[in-house]
Amino acid sequence: MTHRGQISFVGPFGVGKTTAVRAVSDADVVETEARSTAAVLKTGKHTKPSSTVGLEYGEWKSPSGVRLAVVGTPGQARFDEVRRSVMPRSTAVVLWLFGHHAEAVLDAELWTQFILEEGVPARKLAVAVTRLEPGASLEPFEAAVRTYGGDKVPVLAADPRVRADVEAVLIASTRGGRSIPVTAS
Ligand SMILES: Nc1nc2c(ncn2[C@@H]2O[C@H](COP(=O)(O)OP(=O)(O)OP(=O)(O)O)[C@@H](O)[C@H]2O)c(=O)[nH]1
Ligand SMILES: [Mg+2]
């Protein structure tokens, strides 16, 4: 299958990147999950039975009919190199973030800084905030993203388990499809 580009999902451990790849993928997802030790170390119990250790690949057909690979990356800190290798090859990058915990906004700043410093242009980035409390504002997240130069970066609330939410994020990340290459690669 030839894809016209790929959209990669990055963000903290356990936020829902793999869940989002599965929710949106039209084809079987090729997975590289392994039993999680990070969850045990962090909390003393398993919060999540497995964690991504390599990449996982799904496939999504955009509303204009173009097939794109959707690539989930590992969230654990020790996989920085995997993220670095994937981002420059991406048509778009989606940063998935937790919306509800104490360090949520700091996380938004640190991850945005990491992605933009790696050379991903702001025009290729979108931010998806999960688990927002009812009535909670996206403004602190938008402000955090702006701080690091991403003033045109779309910031959306999204549940990675809900296909329509993930599709909205993908569409925003490709600027309504405008950044999808027009020739097959
Ligand atoms: N309640 C609730 N659960 C969610 C939400 N979003 C994701 N989850 C759950 O959180 C878990 C996320 O797990 P994964 O999809 O494996 O996370 P990941 O980002 O791929 O994790 P790593 O690859 O280990 O970095 C899944 O069990 C989801 O069902 C949400 O908005 N609300
Ligand atoms: Mg994963």
C-alpha cells in the first residue's frame, strides 16, 4: 500500500496514542506493544497492561480520499530517539496531552518545545487534549503552545477512544487536508 505521507502521534506515556491509532484506522493496526513495566514503576500497580515500545501503524483515508499512515510512537522518556526519527518524515504531528492533571499545562509547554525544537514546523502541528473536566477551558493549553512559537497551532479537546474526535484532530493537523501531498510518494 502506497501512502501519501504519514501523521504521527506523540505525547506522554499512557495518554491514548495507541487507542487513537486503533480508533481511527481503516485497516488492521501493526502493533509493537509490550507488557508495561513503566506503569508498575510509576504507580506501584499496573494502570495499563501494555505500552508501546516501537511504532505502530494504522491507515486513515482523509475526506478527500487520500490514504495516510497514522503512526503511534512510544510515550516513555527512554524512547526519545524513536520520536526524533519519526517526526521529520511526517506530513503532520499530533501532540496528545492529558487535560486534567496537575502538571498538564507544564507538560503542554515541554512537549511543544521538544517538537518545535526538533524542527517540526508549527504549521504541521496539532494538539489534542484528552480527559478535560466538563466545562474546563482549552485556553491554558493554547497559551502554553503559543509560548513556544506555535501561535497558529490548532488545540482541540478529543477523546482518543472516539473515532469522530480522532478524525477531527487529523483533519485539523493537515489544515483541512491542504497539507497532504498531492502526488503519491
Ligand atoms: N477515562 C478515559 N480513559 C481514556 C481517555 N483517553 C484514553 N483513555 C484510556 O487510557 C488508556 C491509554 O492507553 P494507550 O492508548 O495505550 O496510551 P499510549 O499513549 O499509547 O501509551 P504509550 O504507548 O505507553 O505511551 C487506554 O486504556 C484508554 O482507553 C479518556 O479521555 N478518558
Ligand atoms: Mg502506545
